[in-house]
Amino acid sequence: MPRVEVTPTITRKVPPQVHPLRRYPGAVKIYSRHNGARQIYDLGNGHLYKFRPHRDGVYESDIHTMIRSATRIPIPKIYYEWVTTEGTHRDGSGGVRVHHMIMEKVKGEPLYKVWKHLNLQDRGKLVHQFRNYLDQLRGITCLSVCSFDGGPLHDDHGFLFDSGYICQGPISDHQSLWLAMTSDLRRSSSPTIKKALLELRSIMPGCFPAVLTHTDLHQGNILVHDGNISAIIDWEDAGFFPRWMEYVKYYPVSNAPELEFQNLVVKGMEDRRLARQFMGVLDALRSSDPGKIEWAIRVLRH
């Protein structure tokens, strides 16, 4: 199977001699989610300390290395990245693997905080910059749907696969990808679902080559400083997804004022409305909501 070559990173993949919260006791917690499983601290020296649950094989610094080698997308430097096992029993069993990073604190504010204060010209400038970065990202391709380093794609958020899908791959052809995307639905005994899947398979859009996809480009992950995008952050979920996935994920749900940036960006992207419809129908069929399933059937009939 094809694999993506990753240039060695200068990030130290070992913990620092002194834990950052002990070395900088005045560090300020600036983010906490999932009952404290994900936290970010400002160390006060231009660096951030971040920890979260670890995903096997995924080091964000390696993703950064790939992006730096092929694009001009601004991303923060990662100085240390390491993994620990917390909460083990006395016999060494159990425990949770925790991923730690010490990284650059990039100057800038999240886009959602600054957008409403910008004039039309400055807004247009940011839209243009962001589209350009997306185009550069799309230049990083792979023959397979896979993780950033060519292994099985971890789709923890269910962007592409059914919930509960055990990651496999890399996946290099449309039929294998279709089987993976419908692994749970195909177990359904419903004649309606079976017929819908046959119809949906016939309109499955082209997926290859796969492109490197961020998957979570909300305005909080886009930092702005002095009228320019200063960084795009949080690449932990990035991987090689079907070439239309960023469009489908990024497409705004409405024309609400707070989604103006997304709407302007999408207008300049390659039209992937058929892929969006395909995924919309698939997600509806996966739902237990009869109304959504009925909607999906109506769409397929037209």
C-alpha cells in the first residue's frame, strides 16, 4: 500500500526535564473541556502547554512537518510532544494514555472575535488568504484514504464512517471505501434501507486522490493578527479524506451573520454540492429518526 513520507521533525518527543506546570507555577488555564480531559495552559513565556487523550500513532508535530514541507500555511511551532500513561493500577494494568505538547503561543485572536469589527476590504482579504491556504492544502494528496502517515484513518468524530467503525486501511478504491462507509447500514434488514443503499451507491462521487483535510476549520481554529491569518491550529484530526470532504464539512448550515466568513469561502471553492447531497443522504439513513430517513428516500427518488 502507498505510504506518505514524513520528513523528520525537530520536535523533542520526550518530556522536558521539569513538568511545565511545576516549572511555571503561575501558568493560567485558558481552556478546559470534556471534564478536564482536554486542557490548555498559558505558561506566560510565549508558550502553551496542552494535554488531551492520546490517539495511537498520531503526533501533531509530524502533521505540522508535512504541512511546512509542502505549503506556506502558518502553524504554531511544537517544542515538545510526549505521551504518558495516567492512573495505572499497582500491578501496572489499566490507565489512560495522555498526549502532551508544549507549543508556540501564536499572536492573534480567533476569527470569530475579530470578524464583526472588520470592514469589507479586510474581510475580503482574510477570505482570499484562507482560500489560498485551502488550495495549498489540497495540493497534498495520497492515493488512499488514510491517516496522515499512510496508516488506517482514525475518524473518531464519524465524519466519514459509521459510529463504531473500527478503523482499517489504507483504503484505495471506491468499492472498499463504500463498504467501510456503510458497514453498519448494510446490516439492516429493512428492504427500504437496502434499496436506498443501492441507489445511493450509484451516485457516489469520485473520492480519489484523497487530500489532506483538517476536518475542523471553525473560526476558533483560525487566528488573526494585524489583519492577516497568523495561524491555523488544532491539526490532530487531519488525515487523507475524500477530495470533497473539506467542502462538505465546511459548508455552512445557514446564511446567519456569524457564518458570513464560511459562506464567502465556500463560494470560491470547487463546487461539491453532489458530494454534500450524497453525505447528507447517507447521514440521514444512518439516523434513527424516521423523518430524516423519509427525507433521504425522497431525495434519492428525485
